[in-house]
Amino acid sequence: EGKSEGREKKKKPLVAADRVTPFDRWLGLDKDLEAELNDGVDQDVTYVDPSDASNYVSLSLVKPMGIAFVENEGGCGGVFVDEVLDSGSAASASPVLARGDQLVAVGSTLVLGWEFDATLDAIKASDDSATKLVLFRGPTSFLYGPTKASEEWYQENLL
């Protein structure tokens, strides 16, 4: 009586994807693994064409801009907008910056795929009264993936 009260039903550990056996499938353990692997994968993502200028926003901001940039994960480089602070010129900018906007260019310099420090140095180096930023509104998988636009396309259409 006392022993059964203290026992809780423990969930079976998931099997690694490369070790799923027919017995695991029979027990249904592969279903839990598939569900866990699909967590965080947005099934509702629609394609955002990086070769369509309408998927980019361009704005000129005076310093301090009040934008918190974060480096992309996954080895593609580049930075995205993590937060727009109330204290900078971006807070009242039009169009409104959104979390996840990918920084593509600073002035006439393409910073696509640059490391975090180099990108911020490009922003700091801008001597204009207002610094032009060009940002992509879409996931990194489209901006840096096989559908990415060429450097020539950026020069002709955005810079």
C-alpha cells in the first residue's frame, strides 16, 4: 500500500532517431520521437521570396537608433532585430521594425551574412546624419538558403 502510493508512472525515454527499431514502432515510441522532432517546426510558414523587393523594408534612422541586434544561429552569419528600444529613433520610425527582421544593408554596403561585430562596425562607421538600413522580412532559410538573391540583384534593386 505505502509503496504503490510513492510510485509515479514514469514516461519511457525517447529513442534516438537513428536507433528506432521495428519493436519501437510497434510500441509507438517512434510517434513520440516524431512529435518531439517536429516541435518548433512551424508547419504554417509560407514562402517569402528574397528576390522580391516588396519583402524588404528600408528606412533612415538617426543615431542612437535603439535597435538590439542579435547574430543569427546556424552558421549563416548576419544579424536580425531582436528588440526595438523605446529610447532610440527606431521606436517612432515608419515602417515599424519587427522582431526577426534580417539586416541586409547599411547605407550602400551589403552586410548580408556578416559577423555581428563587423555589422555593428558598419553601422557605427556611417557618418551620414541618418543611416539607411535595409531589412528582409522573412526567415533566414529563405534569405540565406538555395533561393537567396544574388549580390547583383541587391545592387540593382535595393542599394
